[in-house]
Amino acid sequence: MLRVAEVPDPGPPGPGQALVAVRASSVHADAWHTVTGLPYVMRLMGNGLRPRGGVPGSDVAGAVVAVGDGVDHLSPGDRVWGETIDGIPWRDGGAWAERVLAPADALARIPPGVSDEQAVAVGTPGVLALEVLRDQGRLRAGASVCVNGAAGAMGQQLVQLAKALGAGRVVGVDRGETADALRALGCDDAVDHLTDDVTTRGERFDVVIDVASSRPYRDWWPVLAPHATYVRVGHDHYGQGMNRWLGSMVGVLSLMARAPFDEHIHGVDRSAPRPQRLAELSAMLADGVLRPTVAAALPLERTVEALRLLESGTVAGRIVLTIGRGA
């Protein structure tokens, strides 16, 4: 059960760490998995079989309080955004608190003129979107891209990043009421999945990013151009119709198994280390190329309400928690 309580200060930063006074965090799918413990397989890859009463949250924006040995790119007082954990994301990261320790190489400076809420709205979806497009999707200049689930936090960033990385045409698939917003973000066309089927319109794409994971891979075969790339992000829709044991892992593992025999599916071969990806996203924030949508900003005391809002699946953009404002 989630509750607001006093917890011990995380203490001084160790080597390679930074202590951050948190001003904003976010509520996203990985945090939902951590809080609910669903699907069950993620407990084995995260917090363990039994809840340990830790502090959830992995995306952070705030001010550096102190840095540990070996940290030379950050100083106390710097405004920063980034992530609080390395490796597997389905565990407590401590960001839903007033202070948190984070790996210094997982933090980047917030550009002038960008709010804490905007910066933290990039967070995990932005880092993952960059990886999905460039490292898994093999996006090339002039390519055509289809994003299924384009109105969510990650989908919106995929649209903007695809354009920034040189995509020639971007088509977003989502609910009809999001069409104008998607076009404003850079979509050349917006498809209402309730009234139109993008796979039967005769158009082919060089890259298909299936964020919503709402249909099997075989349904996408008609729209894959020769040598096209398909990426399934894996979305469990917050428990709605989900396999409670494995969730979307069934589909992801199936694709991994066929990848050696299917030219449309590639593994992850990261082209840049995390600090470089964060710096690139910060530069896009500064230039206005990346404009994350803050759909709702709620105080920490309303975290349960924020999770319920996330579970509704109706939010176009990012849900942010506003926390402490001083170091």
C-alpha cells in the first residue's frame, strides 16, 4: 500500500553518485509495475517476491546537493534531470521522495528556460525512445515511420525524435481525439485506430514502432517495406486483460526467439552510452525540438490518484509528481 511517510535521509553520495533534492518525478509504466508487482515475473527481475516497503520512482528532476568522488561534470546547485537506477528498471528507485541518490552519469543539466516538470517528462520514455529509433529501429534519413500508440508519453517523444533524426514521413496511430495534437507534434498523418486500420490502407513503412502492443506481429506484415524494421515496446495496459504471470513478456520473448531468422527484428546494440544520450536529449530540449507534454502535475500526496489516472489509459502525455522545492 502506498502512503506518505518520513523515511531516513539517503545519506551522502558515494563514488560516482550525486545527492539530489527532488523537485519533480513522474508516474510511468515501469513505476506501475514496481508498485503493483504485476506481472509476477517482474518481481523476480525487480524488488523480489515480497514487497520490501521501498520508495518507488526512477525519473527525477531537481537540484544537486552534493557529489561523490569521481564526479566532475556536476556541482552542488546544478539543476539536473535523469534516472536514479542502473540496469533493470522494475525496482524501487527512490525518486518519489524529497532527496535521492542517483548515478551521476544518469543525470544531465536542465537547460535554461526548461521547467523541472518538462525535464522529468522526458525521463525514461525519452531515453528509451532514442534507443528504440536509432539502435533497434535502425532509423535512417528519409525513412517512413509508423508509431502505434503515438499519443502516450513515449509515443509522443518517438514522433518528435523521429522527425528530429530525419524521418521523411511519420504516421501516428491512436484515438481520434488526439489527431490534432499528434499533427502538432510532427505527425504527417494521424490514424484513429477505432475507425481505421493502418495495416489495410496499402501504405508501407521502413520502421514500425508498436508502443501499444495491441495486436500480434503478424498483423503488421502487410505494412513492412522490404528490409523494414519492427520494434515491439511491450505494454501491459496496466493490468487490463493482462497475463498476470508473464504479461507482455510472452510477445517480447517470442520476437527475440524469431529475431535470428527474421530481418525485420533487430536486437539492441547501443550506439551511444547513457551520458551521451542524455546530453543529446537535453540539447533537443534546449532547442525546442523536443517538447514533452505534461498532462497532469500532482503533489506527492496525490500519488495514488496519479497512478489511477495512469491506469485509465486516457492520458495523452506525462503524469508528473511535484515534490520538494528546496535543497
